[in-house]
Amino acid sequence: MSDQPLWISFVVGFIVLNVLLIGMAYMTWAERKVMAYMQDRIGPNRTGPFGLLQPIADAVKLIGKEDLIPKFADKRIFVIAPLVSFVTAPLAGLVIPFGDQVTIAGRQINLYATDINIAVLYVLALSSIGVYGIILGGYASANRYSLLGALRSAAQVVSYEIALGLSLVGVFIISGSLSLVDILNQQRQTLDLFGTGLQIPNWFIFYQPLAFVIFLIAAVAETNRLPFDLPEAETELISGFHTEYSGFRFSFYFLAEYISMIVISLFAATLFLGGTDGPIADGAWWLILKAMIFLFFYIWLRTTLPRFRYDQLMGIAWKVLLPLALLNIVVTGFVRLAFNNQLW
Amino acid sequence: MGELTATHFLLLSAALFITGMMGVLTRRNVLVIFMSVELMVNAVNVSFVGFAWEQNSMIGQTFALFVIGIAAAEAVLGLGIVMALSRRADTVDVAEVTELRD
Amino acid sequence: MTPEVLVFDILAVIAIIAGIGVVVSRNPVHSAVALVVTFVNLAGIFVMLRAEFLAAVQIIVYTGAILVLVLFVIMLVDMDDLPEFHGGAPLQRLSAIVIGLILLGEVAAAVVTRTVVGQPGPWNEETIAAAGGNVQVLGQFLYSGYVLPIQAVAIVLLVGTIGALVMARPDEITTRTRGRTTGTISLGHSRGADLVALPSGAPTARVIHREDMRDGLVMVTSADAYTEQAAWAGTDVPSEPGAAEYPTGAGIGSEENR
């Protein structure tokens, strides 16, 4: 980061933010279309060709609604709570490396906004702050069902955050660094599989399959998506912590969820699948392709699986994912010490 | 002000510590007292790390890390006590809990 | 004024204002939110002090776990409006401010006129960068010289968890042996969320007469009994299931049915 001027980092960050916002808008369209085709119907097809203007129609509708604040609600916190979720969600996209360096107008520009040496912890820290959007939203609604839904959702997010973080410790043990640019560069090498001449890329999913599975499950639970969306489902507790939010404030929560889905997909693609590494022509398109696989997986889960009950949900976090993540750390540490990563 | 020196960080730490201390001494709600104690602990952390920065040493950061860990354990137990207190005395006002005194 | 001093000034001023907000707020949730703001600003200050790992740990552990726990407890504990804000002891408030300022002046005088003692250590920016960064250096430092304190902190956290589990258990766990088994609660009734206490020693099933059917609730003491009783029956429960007469007139909870 010290090798490029600050304003270039700002410009790159601004571009990343806009890409994330547009991606989020069309993620809503993609979700509705894919869900529709999986359910043997067509989905939005009236607003523009193939329904491509549907997100704009949704935005116009949500902005045009009346801004209701309940009478006994805590006004300041009611206003701030969705903003907390909406602001911390795209900030995590600033550390994801979309490539190496390009030369534009004679300057070397890094294709990532910053390269901090604690990039992965930064993303985890942002999701920790995002919990406050949920709790404060539920509290400020002056509605006891919202409060219960918010506390449930916050407990769920905090529990799965532990599993998420611990599953990543295995990746850190192997890569020796917390910086996403370093992790990406390490995955760009090719491995010789058992010395037979079979070349596979050095992606961490081959080293950490268990951590990958735990990360995926914890990521789905972190973003409050089906099958872990009990705290915000419409039939449970009257849609939980965002019951009293309508119009644009509700859209903040809704869009924050989609942005964090996209960011976690990019994150999983960078940490486990090698990010921009591809068989031909390394570049950002491979990263986007891999992220789209994860996003499709999210939509697929939503269409297919029923919802977990709350005690089952918490049981999975504490009784299944946490012990497995700890076991993964122990085994990874042992392998690293004994074989020095030369398993293959 | 000129250059950034450790004095800046120590003044910040002192201000936060004194604010927290006044909170502990003045407020009656036990949860606000608890939060003021956390504020004091963080002020001390800032001064540890400030000294470590000035003296180019890692010991300050290590100490601050351990302080955060122990503060987590203290928070868990303290909040357990608060919940038990609220269940028994039915209040969170520390001025009302006078059983040992009377 | 260098940019670092400017950034430090902004972070420090916001942190101090939020710190005062913690102490002064009437609503404890506002205090907690102000404390979150303080902690995030302090994390920024840690980053300025070349302690990036500590900044991340501060946010993940302190803001993301401890303060969430504090917010949970605030919301689960029923709080009334304490008398401290209703004109109680303004002299105490004023003397707190005055004493605070005096103390701050004293400490500031001590800090500004201090002399540095001791030798500076080896970890300046170049050596940290050469050794791999803040996380690597801290890791080497912790796990070579400080393994025992880490184990001690782990034991303290374990003891804390067990202690919290013991303290937060409800008191009624000893009354469960006294014959109360199950109860059914009708959420369809306007007062449905009130818990109904069953008398101890009640038989497993009993015939509910209309006059002692309490506000539309049917009381049973075992799961089997419930399936044989029609919950909506307003009249005497018949002996064989399925032959209940549906009540005529107004439904459960109306004035006529009591």
C-alpha cells in the first residue's frame, strides 16, 4: 500500500464499492430468476428484457414508501441500526485482490484497494460490528417480538462467527500469513501431485477440505440465509428484527445481506479456490466465476432445504462445527510440523 | 503539536481513564458502572501500547493482549453476577442493594 | 501539523466524547453504543501505534463479543428509570466534573514533564518488517517466551465460562421434583402469555367444569391427558374422545364463556 499514492487507493476503493453495489442489485435479480427456474416457473420477465430492470423497479418502490418510525421507538438508534449493517458489509470488499497490477496511463495500479497485513481479521472484525445492526434494530423497534428475533439472530451470528474464524486458522497455519494478497500469491504455484507429473494448482481447498466445508456452512449462517434464517423468516416471530422497518430502511438490511453474501463468496474464492488463479490467463474473471459458483450454491440451498429450528441451529454451531474446526486445527498443525506442508 | 509523540497517547489514556473512573463513582446503574470499568481497562491498554510504540518493544502489545483476554473473562463473570443480582434484588440500582450494610 | 497528528486528533476527540457519552447517558443502551464508538476509535489508534493485530483483536473480542454480551444483559434485565437522573444529587455531579478536571490536570502535568527511562528495544519499523510483520513478530514473541501466561489465560477463561454457567442457572431447578409435569398455555387467548402455575400433587387428568375453566385454559398435568381432553370444550368433557359437543354461542375468552 505504501507504493501507490493514497488517492489511487481511494479511486480503486470507490470502483470496488460501485461494482459491489451493482453486483448486489443484480444478485437479487439472479436469485429470483434462479429460484423461479428451480421451482418450475419463470420469475420476473416483465420489467425490461428478462426482467433485468426488476432491481430498479424494486428500488423505486422501496424508496417511494412512507417512512414509518414507531411511536415508542428509540429514534436515533432506529435510524442508525440499518446503517451499521449496510456500511460494514461492503467495507470488507476493500481487501479482496482482484488481480495483480495494471498499468494505466503510465502508473502501476494495484487491483485491490489495500493490502493490510491482517486482511482476514479485518473481514472478521467487520462482521463482528455488523451484529450491532441486528441487535440495535431489534431493540429500537419497541416491539418485543423484534427484540427476541434480534437476540436470537445475534446469538446465531456470534456462534457461527467462532466456527468461521476457527476454520480459517487452518488456512493461516498453511499459508503463514493473514494478508489476502500473500495467500493469493501462494496459491498461484502449481503442485506436482505425488511426483507423478500431474499438475494441480496449489489451492488451499486441497489442503483444507474440512475447513472449506465448515467455512461454507458458517458463511451461510453468518449471512442469515436459509437454511439458517429462522430469526428473520416471515413466519417466525413476524419476521424478526426487521419487522418494524419499512421502505428504504428495510432495504438497507436486505441489501446488506446480499452484499455480505457477495463479499463472503469472493472471500471463499480467494482463500480456498485460488482467487484469480486459472488454467489460462490469470485474471479477475476467474475470481468472479468462482464467486458466482458460491452465489449459485447460496441460491440453491435457499430453494432446496427447509429451515432449521433454533435449537438445532445452535446445536450445529456449538456441537458439530466448533469441535470439527478445533480438530482441523490440531491435524493441520501436526501436518505442518511433521511434514512441513509436503504432503503431496 | 508537531510530531506525534507518546505524550499524546498518554494524555488520551488519562482522559479516558478519568472519565471511566468518574462513571464508576457517580452512576447507580450497575451495567453502566460495568461499562465504565471497561472504559478504564481500555484506557490502560492504550497507554501500554503507546509506551511499546515509543520504546520499540513488543512487551506492551503482549500485555495489552493478555489484558483483553482477562477482561473477557471478567466481563463474563461480572455479567453473570449482574443477572443473578437482578433476579434476587429485582433492581439494577447499586444504591438499593444494602443487605450487607444493614 | 503532520497528517498523523490530524488523524490522531480526530480519533482521540471522538473517543473522548464517546467516553463521556458512556458515563452521561440516561439510557444504558446509548451508553453501550457510545462504548462501541470508543472502542472502534481506540482500534484505529492501535493501528496508528503499529499494533494492527491488537486492533483486530480489540474489535473482534471487545466490541464483537463482550459488548454484545453487555447489550444482551441490558435487554434481558428489566430496568426501571433510576432516580439518579431525576434531580438527585446535583452537587455530586458537579463535584465529579471538578475533581475529574483537577485529576486530569495533575496527570497531564506529570505526563508532559516526564523523562524517558530505560533502553529502547529492538523492534522498530524496519526490524518488524524484516521479520514478517506485526503478527509474525507478536506470534514469535508470545509463543516463545509467554507460553505459560497463555495457558493461564486459557484456564481463567475456562473457569469464567463455568462460573457464568453456574451463576446464570435459574433458581427453580430444585422445585421441579415436586410433581409438576406439564402445562398447556393458550396463546390464542388475549392473556395467553401469562404462565399458569399448576398445583403440586394434582392428578394426571381431571374433568374441567365450565366454572373452573380459567379463562379458556385447560389444565392438564401429563401429555397423555391432553389428547383426551378437548381444549375448546366449554361443557363437561365426555368419557370417550371425539364425542365432545361443540359449544354454541360465543367462543373462548368471551364474557359469556367465563
